[in-house]
Amino acid sequence: MNTRTIALLPLVAGLFAPATVRAQQDPLFALYMWNTLAVDPAYAGSADVLSVTALARQQWVGLDGAPRTQTLTAHAPLPLESLGVGFSAVHDRTGPVDATQVFGDVAYRLRVSANARLAFGLKAGVEVMQVRLASLMNVEPDDPLFQQDVRSRALPNFGFGLYYWTERGFIGLSAPKLIERDRLQVDGTGRPVTGVRQARHYFLMAGYVFDLGENVKFHPWTVVRAVEHAPLAVDITASFLLREKLWLGASYRHPRTAAGFVAYQITPRFKVGYAYESTWGALRSRQSGTHEVMLNYDLPRKKEKTLSPRYF
């Protein structure tokens, strides 16, 4: 039995154990500020342009079977100004487990003052999981459990979100997947599988932009992520915007992760970002950090200009 197999056995055992598993089920991000739609449907249309964001994250580089995540989101307001729509696709791979989810979003937006809006959002879609058991090296090659991959049926889910924003600040509350169920139930041959229980995740996000001078802005923001039977995850971030072009920031996630990031507004429509995370504790000596890359493109509607830069 090689090292790779030993590292993955606890994960595979957890997938098929009768007990419920509560671990990192949904991916974490360092650049939540530019990937908000992935967790809050009420964000749809808030930019008042067609905004498309692609993000790739490789977690714990050097650790075999560590999570890898890719997201693609797009959202825009409808001609009916009170509505915004969005789309998000997330693919997450951890060890032999692949999870793919595709969701649509709709947000109803209210103008509560001259400079403030409040949106109510709904998210609905499906998730499919696959466990690539045939790719694992097993101490018993003829074990029928490891002869073929296991794939779940498409599991529908839905979520909700609230999002309040002004030109300088925002606050959002969301639960992107409300239905708790076994994510793996039966494979293609009808073989019963107990599966991993989908835990409900709650997100609270908030931030504000302060002027520190003519060419410097300070943007603190936070993300609080709550999951039943799991430690509370809190991201506290401090970022600076220089000359309306260059973002520099750092964040801390309780209990043992720190990150630094940089983003640049290449054109009024196109922005790129990069984040590096480091963790300490038992995993520190076995991996060399986490990398995250973000690309964002805004396409304004006819006769409209892109607001550059957008702060969130």
C-alpha cells in the first residue's frame, strides 16, 4: 500500500461509513469579495453590468489529494431594473471525490434610499458527486468495492440570500444550499451507498471603503462561515486600493490560516487577482501553501460606462 493510498483511506472510509461526516464540504476562498455570487444569490445584478468571474484555487500544494476548486460565475441586471439574474458553476476535487454544482440565481432589488439598495435572492440548481474508486491503489486489488467508480444522481438544492449595499459598503447574509441530505446515495448499478451528509452552510459578509487620501482607499471586510458541528470560520481582511488600480491586502482566517493578495485593474473592464494562503499546525510541514487566481470582466450595457473600479 503506497503513501497516496494511505492518505486517502480515511476519506474513502468516511464516505462509506454509517456515521455522518462533518468536514470541509464546500470550498473555501481567499478572494470572496470577487466571488460573492458563489455563496450569495442576492448579489446577482448588483454591479449593474454583465460581470463574469473565473476563479481557480489549489489548496495545500504538495499534499496528495488536496482540494482543487474552479468556479465560473456571471450575473447582470435585467432591463426591468428591480431584477438581477446570475449563474454559477463550481467544480471541487478532493482526493478521489469530484463534486460539480450548477446553480441559477435571481435577485429582487429594492431602492431603500438614494444611495442604498436591498436585494432578496434565490438560488436553485443541482449537484453531482463522483468517487473515483477505480483510480485508487488498494491492498486487495480484487476488492469489488474498488473496481468501479461511484456516481450520484443529480441532487437538486436551493438557497437564499440577502444583500444590502451602498456606494461604499455592503452586508450580506446567505445559505446557498438549504437541503441537507446524503450527497452519495446509490451508484449506477443500484449498489446502496450511505454517503456523506450535506451540511447547511451560512455566510455573513460585510465591508466598507474609507478614503485615506487622494490616491489611497482602505477596505476592511469580513466573512463569517457557520456549519453545524464544525468550528466557526472567520475571515478578517484589510485591503488598500492605490490610485484606483492596485489592490493590496492581507487576511486571517480563524484558527490557523493567513493570506496575502494582490489585484490589478488592467482596464476599466478587466481585473486580475492572486492570493496566497499559508496555514500552520499539523499540515504545515506536509504542504507549501494555497494558491488562488481570479479573472473578472465587466461588460456594460449599451450607452453605459463601466464603474471603475468597483469596490465589491
